[in-house]
Amino acid sequence: MPSITLRDGEMVHVRTIGRGKPVVLVHGFASNSSHWLPNVLPLAHRYRFIMPDLRGFGRSSTAQITDHNVFEQYARDLHDVLDHFQLDQTALGGISTGAYICLTYNRMFGFDRVNKYLNIEHTPESRIRDDWQHGLFSEKQDELFSCFQRLLEMAEEAGPDTPYWSLPEPVRREFSLTMTRVLSRALNNSVARGVARFAGQYAERLLAGTVFPVENWYAYIQVMRAFMNGNDTRAELANIKVPTTLMIGAHSRFFSTDGQLEIQRHVPHAKVVTFERSGHIPMLDQPVRFQREFARFLAQ
């Protein structure tokens, strides 16, 4: 994984695999580029996959988030990745937060350097407003955002530079419970959701060491705050002229189908692929079909 120096001097790691036409993939919240591996390895003989670890996560955990608008900073980082690899015609895809970053990139820079776009499970705005009812967590937004706000206040009081395991126990407990609330909403299987909630209460070290690495725990807080602030990308959707595929989990507890279809209303040529048995993570809930549709998107 090469390291790339970004415009502000921070460094991020980028995982590159395969050869052929370039494909840039952006991972989601609390994730890292390795989560794409099951999907890209079978296709590495045909495509060159370029997958950054977002600053604050994965092997980029030491890279600091310095902009209050996290999604705009990530979009600039994505632009720096395209510059580094000299990409002018690349496929681009993102899941969840990664898709939000791609939509923000379109708002800030346009898709002149993109030849096709894959949007997996995200709407063009995370915050519910008077003219927008399709934000993150849908009807549960107030409840979940209240959890975010409580954790944010506790984290600020404890100090963002405090190592995770030096945080007061109530802060760590709130962090673990909040993260497992988010995880349980991402999962479609009720048993898996129950396991996640149980782990949040009784298996903090397991979660912090595997599911939610905490080397830069404050990065999670910064992204939560950014979701609460919102990042409206609707006005620029009509500028997307490249072939676009929307992948939607019919049982998503993160985003409503109508909210995601708002993208198609502004990008009329967008193709919609609905995963009827999936929640927020279709590659987990319907892996065989997801792989088939992913390959089809790349080949179109």
C-alpha cells in the first residue's frame, strides 16, 4: 500500500490491486479499504482497483481530520488521490459514507475525471430538513443524533487527544454503545443485530480491537458531528452525466428507498439495482448477487 501525501501534509495509505482499467472505491464509516477485497480480488485480472483508507481510519488512522466539514476534506483527499495516480477517466464507487464523499466530490469538482459512478446506499443529504425528509436513519434520526450529541459532549469534556483506554469508563461505554447502535442498524439479520448489541455492552475490548479500531477514536466523533451538520449535495446531482448505478437495500434502516431514488430523479439515466433481501450492506446480505451486479457495473 503506497502512502500519499495530501495537500495539507497528512499522509494516507492507498491499497492498489490488479491491472487494467482504473476503479477508485471509497469505503464507509468505521471501515477501511480491506473491506472491498472479497469483491475486487475476483476481478483483479481485468481492473486496477485503487482504494484509499480515509484519514482517521484503517492504515490512515494517524492522519488527522482538520476540517469542520469532514466530507469536503475527504472530497479534497479523493481529488489528491486522482492526481497522484494521474487518473482522468476512472470508474468511481462508494458505499455509505464513501458514496456521500463521492457526491460531495461531484459538488466541489464535478465528474469530469469520472467515466461511471456507483452509489451504494446513501442519499444526497444526511440531515432531515423542512424540504428533505430522507436523511440518515430516517424516522429514527432524532433518537440516534441525540446519542451522537451526548457522546460528542462527553468526548469534548474528556479531551480529544486522550488515548482511548485512558478515557473515563463512562465515555468508553457511551462510545461502545453508540457504535453498536449504528452497527445493529446496518445489519439486516435480527440475530446479528442482537449479537452486536450484546457485544456493545459486554465485549468492549473485542469491538475496539477488531470491529471499531480505536487508535484514532476521535475520528468517529468528527464524522458523527459532520453527519449531524449535514452536507447537501442535491443541487449538483443534475451535473452527473456519466453512467450511474444506484444500489439500494430494500430493508435499509439507514436510508429510505425514496431518498435514494431522489438521485435518479436528477440523474435520469441512472440505473437502479434493488437488493430485495438486503439492509444497508448488500455485499454482506446478498453477496452472490452483489458480486454479479458489481461486475456488471464495471463492464458496462
